[in-house]
Amino acid sequence: MTDPADNLETYLVGGAVRDRLLGLEVQDRDWVVVGATPQQMLERGFKPAGEDFPVFLHPRSGEQYALARRERKTARGYRGFAVISDPGITLDQDLQRRDLTVNAMAMDLSGRLIDPFGGARDLERRTLRHVSPAFCEDPVRVLRVARFRARFAQMGFGVHAATRALMARMVKAGEVDALQPQRVWKELHGALLETGTARFIEELRDCGALARILPEVDALFGVPQPAEHHPEIDTGRHILMALDAAHRVSDDPRVIFAVLVHDLGKALTPRQYWPAHRGHERSGLAPVEAVCERLHAPGKYRKLAQAVCRYHLHHHRLPELRPATVLTLLEDLDAFRQPDNVRLFALCCVADLRGRAGREDLDCPQPRLLADYHCAARSVDAAAIAAGCPDGAKIKKQIRRRRIAAIAAVRNKAAA
């Protein structure tokens, strides 16, 4: 059976080439087709997949085949482009429109590398460098560079000084302000999935973009905390350390996001009260909600982030809490309908505790205690109570009283 791509001038491009050269597993393969027209692709059975530019799906493999194209800036923002695609566009012209040299390489079907902009050399140097001055035409690239820094941080990659300077100029020119919130969330979410999320935040801050995209997080840098609890002092540094700690205990992006925003209230503490931040867990709720609302964060991310902001100090003081307070915490976590919320909440709080200088390996018994409290409260047979209580108005109070008693029994046993 012949392949629909036979006799087409096709090249493997982008991340697949980069990852192959780095010795990483290639997740997805993208192809560029030179010298063909959309009609020719359709006649071969390829399925159109792109609305703004000619991208097709292979009828059997499902892989993407894009016709070689160039782009011309027509307006401000990441949508302000005219796409030019015709059979006369060369592979080099297609590669030149890409963001970074490490993403602007191609391989032909024999495995020969085509590298007109020095991407392989930059891989060896562990450098993220822009391909051309046209980089500044798309503000999304500021976020993408930061995300690539997060992805490859453990391999020692850094951003080239000229690229960072260009990113800073883009921020100063207001290009980043034109980004749609949904696109910002998409790139942020991608960074939450990388083990180097803290490097994403660092990179955005270094070029000035953090103050535009996440001003609530940027405001934490330079805010001091009590040294006895936070030897690292600076709240922004604590957030970076907590993000690293979060990735050591979880790969769930909801956990990483909640850790990112759990201390936003500290930026609102009046300076005369520094380094103390009494009530920051309550004052942080408004900025957490503002971030989630602005970026259209999904509900599950919002709920966990709000719970961690409001109750992370409860977790740290768990052995001291009254049983009724513990039950309120569990109820607000929706722990009886969504039991996994307890685990996710505890992971966030562990990251907070371990995101401090010299305390990266701190032993944290609170998650086990919280799990025991939760288990005891869940063991109360709410259905039996409801069936045996003739006064429907008292059912909820009876269930709550029994759950408080069950939590108290666990507390007393733990204290014995």
C-alpha cells in the first residue's frame, strides 16, 4: 500500500528533531511539505486541520503535515499575522519564522540534519536563542521561551542574553499586554506540567513580563518574612522554593498552581507590620480569585487554590486544632464527596513547609493525621443517622456532632 506522503518533499521539523538530538523520547512528529499545494494534499487523502494556515492530517498516521509558509506581521498581538503559503517557499524560509534555533531544525527522510540557524550548536551549549529579529512580532514567544526554560532546566538550559533583552523590549513596548487571558493560561498550564515551573516564573520576572501577566505573584518579591519560620526571608524566593518542593511530591498541575498562589496575601500586608503577616491567608483570597478570574482558570484549580490559601496554616497547626475546626476544613474541601481533595490539599501544604531554606527534607506528619481525621469522619454512617432521626431539621446537626466526636477520638489517641 502506497503512503499518501510518497513523492512529496517532506521534512521532520521542530520539537521532534530537537528531542531526537537531545536523546529524549519523541512524543509527536510534525512534518513540513515543500513545493505542494492544498489541492494536491486533499487529492492524496490528507484531511485539513488548520483554519488560519494550511495544515493537514495524514489519513492513516494522523500526524500533522504543514505546507511550508512564511508569516508577515499585520497588527499588534499574537493574532496579527498574515500567512503566506505557496509552492515556491523554501524549507529555510519556513524554518526562519520559528521562535528558537533549537526548534528551527529539520531532518529529511534519510535522517540528514538541516540546520541553517545553528540549533544543534545551541543544543550543545544548552542555550535558548531566538532565530531572527522577527521573534519580537509574537508576544506568545515570551511565554514559550520561559516554558522551554522550565522544561529543560534540569538539563542546564538558559536563555541567551540577547534573547532575554529582546523579550524585555517586547514587554516594555506593551506587546505582552495584548495577550488573551486564555492563551496566557494555556502557556502557564504548560509550565505547571514541567518540573521547572519555578524557572518559568524566574524567566518572566527577569524580562519584566511577570509584573504584566501575574502582578500578584511579582509583588511577593522583596516582601520579607520572619526568619525563624522562613530562613530564606524573601516571600518571592519562598514561592520559587515551594514550587520546586511541590514537584518533588506531586506532578498534578492543580497542586503546582495552588502552591504558586497560596501566599498572595503577604503582598498586601502594610509595611509597618513586616515581617509578620497576620491574616495573610484571609487577605490572599481576593487576589487568588482575581488571578483565577482573569486567566479563566478551571473550577478545580480555583477551588484547590482558594482552599490552600485559606487553610494552609490550619494544616501546619493541625495537632492543635479543635475537632470542630478540623471538620470545617474537611467540609470546605468537599472531602466527603471529593475525598482526593484532602490528599491534594496536604501535598500543597507539605510543599509550603519544605519550600524554605534548609528545610527541603522536613518531616511532615500532618498529612497522615489529616488523613486519619478524614477517615474517622467518613466512617460516620450518615444514612443510618438520617433514617433514625425523625426530625429532618436535626439530621445535619446530628451528623456533624458524630463526625466531630470521631475526629476528637483520633486526636485523643494521637495525643496519648
